[in-house]
Amino acid sequence: MEYHKLIAGRILELCQIHDLTIGQLAARCHMNKATLDNIIEGKCKKPRIQTIYKIAGVFHLSVREFLDQNAAGYL
């Protein structure tokens, strides 16, 4: 799977599990909603590690756990 699709899918999956909208996630990450929209829509093919770190932190995950599709225990 392509890297940007993995990131986008993981963001959507975690938002659904935690009942968050992309706007709510953006606010919790202290970033612009357009940034997340660009990642999800595939306009941003290589999100910065700092961005992934912020997103993962909202869900109390390490970057490694965030990127691991088989990660368990993040609920």
C-alpha cells in the first residue's frame, strides 16, 4: 500500500473509532483542517513526521503504533 494511503486510512479509522470529525482532530492537533484534508484526499503524498506525531499523540499512540495497521490496544 502507498504510504499516503496508509496514513489517510489510519486517520479515518481512528477518527471513526474515537467518534471524532476531521475538524475536531485538527483542533486537538493544533493544526489547520486543510492540512488533514490534504492528507486524506491524497494531495499531500508525504506528510511530515511532525504532523504524524501530532495526530498519533491525540490517540495516545506512538508513531510506530499509528503506522502499524495491526496495532492492538489503542481503544
